[in-house]
Amino acid sequence: MITVCEENGEARVAVKDEGIGICAADLNRIFERFERIARGSADESFGLGLWITKRIAEAHGGTVVAQSSPGKGSVFVLKLPL
């Protein structure tokens, strides 16, 4: 599910999934270059998507964060100044 709104002078885009979730210890690490949570799965990636997203958000004066817990899915929130 994707939601978009204006909140406190910022554009807010939230993307929610119903995946396996991410433990608290990994939430900051997933935004680093070449980092991945699931290793050895068929869904292998280069581990660059969230790193690129964070750099773009920061270049525009914004932020991106993840909220999650194992087994509960995740929410990724991008905030950009209007």
C-alpha cells in the first residue's frame, strides 16, 4: 500500500508491505551500500536501492526511514520539504 500526503510542510510518501519484516538491529543497516537482509534467496539484489533512495532524499533536504518488526511487514517513509 502506498500513501501520499502533506504533513507539516513536507510531502510524505509511505510504502507498506506485508513481507517478512526486519529486526530492529538491521533497520539502519539496510540503508548502507551493498547491504541486504535476506542472503542466498532467489530475490538477491545488489543492495543499492535503499542506499540510492536515502542519498536522493538527503540531496533534496529530506529523509527516509524504515519501521518494521519480524513477521509484521515494513513501512518505508520518505519525507521531502515542499
